[in-house]
Amino acid sequence: MARMSGKRKGVGQGSVTYADGRLYCYAENDGTVVLAEATPDGWKEDGRFKIHSKPALPEKNGKIWTHPVVANGRLYLRDEDLLFCFFIKDKAAR
């Protein structure tokens, strides 16, 4: 996973999906999600948040291995037995 320069720390290792001109990066260690534009000029972070989950099933290794999925204006994230869905399409475009 890409590291970025500047004030913010990179997200480290994890999975990434590309949709609508942006990268959706999902960190395997702590559930941080970063939305960024990657261009030849560099990485521009558009936002970040962290998934705080408490799975009902015991954690096998404590890491998140699933890739983010973008479909029909929604971002899907999974961690163990939990599935999160976020509307990411502009309200005017819905």
C-alpha cells in the first residue's frame, strides 16, 4: 500500500480498490480507511476514518484481509463477521 508524504502518516500495509478516479485504501492492522487521488504528481488524501469493530467470532490473527468493494455508489468493508456499507456517491448524483 502506498505511503504518503506530508503531515499525515501513511496507512501501511493493507488492501486497495480503485473506483471513480480515487483509491480506497483499507489498512490491515487497525481498520483505517483512506480515500485518495493518486496522480503522477503524488498522493492527495481526500479523507480518512477508522472502522471500530468488535466481531462476535474470535479473531484468528487480528488483521483485516478483505478488499474494499465499491458498487452502485456504496463502499463495502468487511472485518471478520461484520459488514459495513457507506454511501459515497454525491447526493446530487443519486
